[in-house]
Amino acid sequence: MVGDPVLNVGWILPGGGVNKGETLEKGLIREFEEETGLLVEVGPALGNDDRFIIMQTGQPVHAVLHFYQVKLIGGTLLADGNGYDTTVAEYINLETIQPTALNDPVMVFKLLKRSRELPKND
């Protein structure tokens, strides 16, 4: 998960916008690497969400979020984030973390539950 203690937004899942001509999966791979330094392979879709949010710039955005299970295939974790849109990147133990430390604990735990229900394909 990634976070920004300066903005105090809590831990969030890596991700972001999709560029013109980019698939959701390619966008996720790119954003994941940019924010965490990790290379992932995209697995099954876990869910979607539709929100109206205010960006850090103050700009209102209608966001359609798509969540996928991913498999780590390489890279090196950028513990200090990428210096742009992440300032910290860490592996988080969802069994012991306080829900208040997460930006959206309801969504994170819903996705975790869904991920655990999927058949194991190693």
C-alpha cells in the first residue's frame, strides 16, 4: 500500500488514471510500478466503485475505480515512494493494521475478502 503522511490520507491501494489508448490492465501495471517500484501481473477483477472525489489540487473528479488482484513478479519496493504522488510504500499486514490507518477500510476489507474467495492459481 502507499501513503502520504504529509497529506494524512492514510494507506491506499496503488493505482491511478489510465492514459489515452491504454487498457485498464496496462494502466494498473504502469501506475503500480510508478508508485511502488514493483512489477505486477494483473489477475482477476475484484470489483468496481463509482465516486465523486476532490483531488489534492482542489479539482472535482468523477472517478470510476476498478480493482484487480495482482501477482508480484519483480521490481524493488520504493520505501520512500516516488517523490511525486507517493511518499511511502510498504507491505501492510491487513490482519493487524488498525482500520483507521486505511483511507477506505470498508473497500479494502471487501476486496481482501473477495480475493480470498477466488481459486488459487499459482
